[in-house]
Amino acid sequence: MKLLEKTCQQIFPQDSQARDRAKERLDQLTMPHWALGDLMDLAVDLAGMTGTIKPSCHRKAIVTMAGDHGVVAEGVSKFPPEVTPQMVYNFVAGGAGINALARQAGADVYVVDMGVNADLGELTKSGAVIDKKVSFGTSNIARGPAMSIANARKSLESGIEVAFELGSRYDIFGTGDMGIGNTTPSTAIAAVVTGKPVEDLTGRGTGLDDEQWQAKIKTIKRILEVNKPDRKDGIDILAKVGGFEIGGIAGLILGAAAQKKPVLVDGFISTAGALIALKIEPFVRDYIICSHRSVEPGHKYMQEVLGCKRPLLDLNFRLGEGTGAALAMNLVAAAAAVLTEVATFAEASVASAENER
Amino acid sequence: MKLLEKTCQQIFPQDSQARDRAKERLDQLTMPHWALGDLMDLAVDLAGMTGTIKPSCHRKAIVTMAGDHGVVAEGVSKFPPEVTPQMVYNFVAGGAGINALARQAGADVYVVDMGVNADLGELTKSGAVIDKKVSFGTSNIARGPAMSIANARKSLESGIEVAFELGSRYDIFGTGDMGIGNTTPSTAIAAVVTGKPVEDLTGRGTGLDDEQWQAKIKTIKRILEVNKPDRKDGIDILAKVGGFEIGGIAGLILGAAAQKKPVLVDGFISTAGALIALKIEPFVRDYIICSHRSVEPGHKYMQEVLGCKRPLLDLNFRLGEGTGAALAMNLVAAAAAVLTEVATFAEASVASAENER
């Protein structure tokens, strides 16, 4: 059996017994009932994901997947494509947004070359970047598919491999992306999976004006017409309108879920990856934590498909790289701390509320 | 001159030059313009508060002020008043919600006895609790003022003293409260300062049913009729319808602002303290960061008076103790990291967007 299928077979729904035991403990903590709200809901999820009421979230990894996009030829981004490899160098030097936020959260950053359109041999040989390069950028999806079905599988399995390679050393993963032009394939994926009109999903990416925005909508509509992705088939969607880093993110999420590890999904691009993972294996949803709500208008609808009404943070981020996931790792660690470190009324000899005595 | 007046004279608006320099640097970071949204706005504020574009937010202190309330005689809380000292013991033992969340955020917790209705000599003598006890709980505000004007000043100055005692060792403060029954005085303060109807401000506290909620509204209306606080006079409001821990929180905020240190205001009770501080010295607003939006319905209106449209977190918290402030300290540290650790386009040799080159 192939790695992708084998991984999917290892993904099960959350452990309902662990969820029940977590709820039972949280009900008895020395505070008014469920007074830490969403953090307590998250603590129940962590118990369900990990199968224990003492989940550890100390060892944190952000995996930032990088890839290039042939569709930049259509003028969908304000930034030139050489920024993708330049930012990879910036990640390695520790000077990017993700480096600062991961350091703050106590998370390690792994950068993966999934399909950057540049020779990163210098960085992959030294081990500074993980080499999973499928190809030097995707084909232009406004003209045909992004990649072959074989390369779609390869990008997914590369992400799974990264998850398993890091799995023994980390309790929790966060996803991240770097790829000039990648809001365009992500919006196309969102349109296919959510069924919403392209106009409702398309944002300004990294800063388009009105005219550029209209052109982007037109391009995305053309992408969907040209490729006609099968909305039931995650691999088909990825191959036709996706990207190598998006496939890598989807694979990372599948690999995390197969290891019963929580995975914090970052912003718009990462959520497109999560939707691909969801289409391939619906149970993956039980291991996904939506970290934040992006400025991109389609993000809300995509998160709804993942069953997330309200992500942990809503701070007008639109950067990607894993920045939202890194920041939200603090909240996940806090949720685990509430479950594992706060005393119950009985343990602390504190009187409980009238109707709870 | 008295400590309160002297402190207020040391509170100035944010440093606009430092704000400008911070904006200038943030404009050039290796990311699409302002792509970390609210975190970058916060970074500008941190520069303005501290007067430097290299603000440090590493040394974090949560100050949890405890006090009791005579108004519990009216049946406004589901929890018995002995829970206040019991929770102080729980804080000292490290088993409360605030302990878990402060540990996660790397913050130290200081517990202050501002007016607990119990002898805490055992804890204050050992140094586990800071002794600033003004009295053994307030008087019943449904029958008359909470405290004398002299004791209102004493509670404010005690909070200021704590801020100055800790000031040399900490970069940032978070406020916290513990006091059974303290949503009632806080709602009364909110009604006076916001001018909103009591019905719109009153919540379920730690879990009241409909009948208890109606009774609480009635009690708060009576409190306002009996005391007629002067909405222009923070000390009068505190003395008539406040509490010792609320005064302590207001003092802590004033003391932090006088030292140009950011202060993260926790939930409903802490925000009532912030409103008292604001009425005493309007410039204090420039040093306040609203950490989260409480479940309590009045919180939104109170935060609006502080100039905060959207706090950093919105996670259905209703605990107090400083838990929201502790969790949000991660975000403040992250904002400082964005300003101080992320490279500019020039520093990292990354190409910027078309219209920015």
C-alpha cells in the first residue's frame, strides 16, 4: 500500500473517552463553571486528539512549506517571484515574521522546499532547509493543470514524510507557507470546495488595487473553467489548481493526524491545504485547530467547511508563513495547562457554587 | 503632594516620535505592508508607551488584587464569600487558573490582599501575599457607600505603591482580581461611567439564573440610587460603589502609566478599575492594553470608553484573576518581537512590492 493510503488508514476520530474524562475534570476546576470558555473547549479537543487527559504541547514545530506558481505569469501578485527563494533565505537567517513569532512561542521552524523555482542546494545540503522539491514551480493553472497526478501524490507524501520525520520530537505542529502568487490557487481550491462564488472568496492578496483585484477574479474563474477540478477528489483538485507547498501542507496535516498530534492550521493558504486533506480523509478534521481568521474574505467559508465557526485569533493577519499558527500555539499550550495544572475544588479545598455542592 | 497626585503628574501621552519611528520600521519589514495587522498597531503603541523602538516585554508581572464585598449580603453571588480567602490560598499554592496561564506566559504572579474579609497574616508574613489590606471587606453598597473617601485614596495609593515596588523588575504589568461578589460593584461603576442602562450591562456573573439575574439588576439600581456617585469623580465613584481590589487595580494602572510601562487590563472587574483610573487621570488610557472581551455584556461598552474597539482576545472568558491578561501577554511579547526582531527588506536583501520599490 502507498504511503498516502496507509497514512489515511491510521487516522481515526478523536478518543471520546478521553474527551469525557477531560470534561469531567474541567467541570471540577477551582473556578466558575467553564469560566475559561473556548480554552476549555480546546482542552477537551486536545484530550480527544491525543487520547490522554494529560496532553503535552511543549514541543512545538512550525513547518513552513515553500513553492512557486506558474500563474504569476498572469500578473496575480504585486511581488516578483524571486521573493519566494529570497524569503527562504530570510527564514534560514531568522529574520522573517515567522522566526520572530515562533521564537516567542518557543517553537522550532522547519522550512521545506516543496517546489521553489530556484536552486536551493546550498541550503538543503547544509540541512537548513528540508529538500522535498517536487519541481521548479507549478505550471500556469490559467492554461492547464498545476501538476501531474503523480506529482500531486508526491507533494502529499512529502508532507506526510516530514510529519513522520519530526513526529518523535514534537507534540504539536503548525503549518506555514511561502509562495509568491499562492493566494490564487488557494482561492481556486476554496471555490471548488466551498461552492461559493469567486467574487465572495477573492481578496487583495498582498495588496492589489481594484483593477488588479477584478483581474484576479477573472483569472480564477478562467482557472476553474480550464481545469474543471472534481470537487469530491482532493488529489484531482490539488493537481489541477493547487501548488506544491499546498500539497505539502495537506500531507503534513494528514501525517500529524495519523500520529494523533494536534495541527494548528495557519491562514488562507494553509487552510486551502487543510481542505485538500479533508477531501482525502474526512477524519483529519478532528486533529485540526484553526489558529486565526485571515483578512482574506474566503477564509471564513473555508474554516466553516472545517467545522470551525470561530478561530482562536482574529488580528487582521494576512502574512502566512505560519505566523498565525505560531502565535496561537501559546493558546494551545495554555489550554493544555488549564487541563493539567489547575486544581479541582476538592484538591484545593475551595468551596464550590451553591448548585454545584 | 500626595502619592496619588504626584503619580498622576508623571503620566504623559505616548511618545509620538517613538510611534513614528516604529511605524517607519514596520513599514519596511520583509512582509506585505502591515501584514501582521493588529499586532503591528500594538507594536506602535508599545513604542509610544515606552519611548523606544526596542521595547522589551520579557519581564512580566500579573498582579492579582483580592478583596471582599459587603454587598454579598444581598445574595448577588452563587459562591459563598469564604471563597475569596480560599482562592488566595489556591493562588499561593499555584493551583488556580491564573497560575497555569501565567506560567505558560512566563509571567510572575503577585497576590495582594487589598481587603479580604479574613486574617491572611500567615500568608502576608511569609511574603506569599503582599499586605495592603485597607479593611476586612467593603460595606454593603446597597445600603450606603463601600468605603470612606480616605480608604478609597488608600486603596488607590496601595496599588500605586505595588506598581512602583515591582517597577524596577518588570517591563509589563497585567491586572487581576479576586473577590466574591465583585461583578456587582463593577457593573455599578460601568453604569456610572458609560451611562448605559443597568439591564444592558448586567451579566450572569459566575452563573446566575433568570430570577437571580433580575434581582441583581434591581440591586444595582438600588446601589446607584442610594449612593448617587458623581460620574466625573473617580475617587467618589470608587468610594461609593467600588471595592478595595478595584481601587488597587486602578492604582496599579496609574502606577504603571507613570513609569511608562504597558499594562494589560484583564476582564470585567479590571476594566472597572481602569475606568476609575481613567476618571482620575485621562492620559492613563495611553498605557492600557485591553486583553480580552469578557462574556459579561457590559464589558464592550466599558472598553469603548477606554478607546478599545476590539481587544486582543475574545475567547468567552469570565474568570478574572488576571487570566485574560496573562494569556494576552504572549501577544504583547509577540508584537514587541515583530518590531525588534524582523528584518527589513534592505537588511534581508528581499525585493519589495512593485509600488513600494
